[in-house]
Amino acid sequence: MKRPTMKDVAEAAGVSLMTVSRVVSQTPGVSPDTAARVEQAVRRLGYQRNDNARNLRQKRLGTSTIGLVVDDLANPFYALMARSIEDEAHRRGCVVLVGSTNDEPRREREVIAAFTARQVDGLIIVPTIGSHGFLKPAMEAGTQVVCVDRPAKDLDVDTVTVDNRDGARRAVTHLLDHGHTRIAYLGDRYDIWTQRERHAGYLDALRARGLAPDPALVRHGLRSHPETRLALAALRALPEPPSALFSSNDLITLGVLDRADGPDGPDDPETTDGPAPMAVVGFDDLPLAKRLNPPLTVVSQDPVAVGSTAANLLFARITGDRSAPRQVVLLTRFVERRSGERPAHRTDHPTDSPAAAP
């Protein structure tokens, strides 16, 4: 069916186009009876105002929309960050369009192209790998861009990150302080900037204690729970398995805690001859981390603060701020909750807790 127009509403209500325009835009000067008749016609026809066309007619550059491009909205960190950005946008009467990339550059370009085709006022992007010079034409046309969580290559724009390297260093140092020298690292794809930073922090902590990093204890490229479980099993099968583990993001930590191996698997709480439990510290907090037994020790970054900071920078640019690009680095917080405090010399068997027996 043809989309109803303002002219259709005017004919149905028996009024002029100007009257319909005033009612739809809530402009004073229309009698209550006439306004009610127009609103009834709007509901009956299912008319919706075309804000893009309205903006063009009024020669306004803004569309009151921004685009948010993230890796994966299933990731709790990005979900909370997106909600924070949406809250900031709502306060300004702005709508947020959200797309995910799965860290694939081609998909990222497709999502950004779809958003710029809709003439969004700005973009908040979690950049994938590779050059982002392709964004320059859109920026020259007036689209404002802020990067969040990671910097973008070949793009000089406002960027909001956290101190990933220092957070990882503190986590591994904490495990070292509890007597662990065989500390495993489970990470996402190494070509992701945050993962490189966190792995660098892991290496910093070991080298600061005079320990040579053991490549056998490092697993990169983990993108799913099954991959994480396989990596964990391989680590446990080593002649000298690790006594502690640092997980580089929340999804990997969930994989570590996942007991999908079944009742006969190595993590079964009823097993009496299973592997000794590891101390665990994760990067990123989890909603139920406090309720595990023992509670999960984490490096906590604040996705709400990350999102709101990025949104405020973007809206400042949209409203005319043309100062030099800013690089904002937020601090992490180390939260001790017992899973990372298990001493290296303990040999007790797993309890009924996934955090106690990853």
C-alpha cells in the first residue's frame, strides 16, 4: 500500500495542508475541534511524519539521529555501553541506530554506509582492524565521528578507551602475589587492539617479576564458549599445567565458567580425582560475579562511563565544537572477590562452584 501523505490526512480531515502541518508539529493556532479531527485522520490512515524530508525542506543539516557501531551486542559490556549512549541521546531528543560488525571490516563498512545514507548526524564506532580512512568523505560532508573502546587507524578523531594494559598488569600481578608462577592467558583475536594491550599487560607483570613468559600458557583467538573450553582442556593437559588463569574479556570468562562438558567432563563437581582448581581473574565484570562461590575477582571497567563520555564528545561536536581531537583514557578498578585469591599451593578438589573450578 502507498504510504499515506500529509495531503491524504488533509483531505480526510477536511482541512488545509497548513493546518495538518501545525497539528503534526504541535504548533499553536489550531482550534481543539479541528486538531482532534486531524489527529483522528492521522490515526485512521496510519500517517507518519517524514522527518528527513521535513529537515530538507527547512534547510536543516541535522536529522536528530546518530549511529552506534559495535562488535557484538550480545557482549554485556557493549549492551550496557549502548544503553548509556541511548540515554544521553534521549535527553537530547535524538534517536540511536545500532549495528554490529562481529569485528569484520567488510560488515563494518556496510553498517556505516547504511547509517550515513540515512544522514545520521554522527557516528560512535568500536573500530575493527584495518584503515578507517574510508570515513573521511563522510566526515568532510559533516558527519561527526567518535571512536570508543579502541582507536581507529588513519583517523584523527575523539577516542574513548580504558587503560587496558595497566588493568591486565594489575590482575596478573595479583595472581603473582598469591604465589602463582604458571599463569595462563586466554584471549580474543590478537589483531584487536584491546586484546593486544591486555596481553602486553600480562607480559609486563611476568617480566617485572623476572619470569620468562611461556608461550604454551597463552591462547589467542577465542571467540566462543566451545573454543574456550577446548583451550582450557589443552592447558590442563600440559605436563606442568597452570595454577592460575587470566581471562581477557567477559565472554571468555563465561566460557571458562561454563559447565557444558556434562556430568562426565573434567569440571564435574562430583569428580574426586579431577584437576586442581585454578585461581581466576577476569577482565570485565559480570552481572552474577558476586553470587558465584567463590565470587569472581575481576578487572572492572565502567561501560556506562565509557558510553556517556563518548556520547557527550559526539554531541559536543555535532553542536559545533571544533577543538583538537581528544584521547580520553578511563581507569579500571580491581575488584577482589576470592576467585583470584586462591593460593598456588592449594590442591583441594573442585566444589559445586563454576568459579572455583573453571
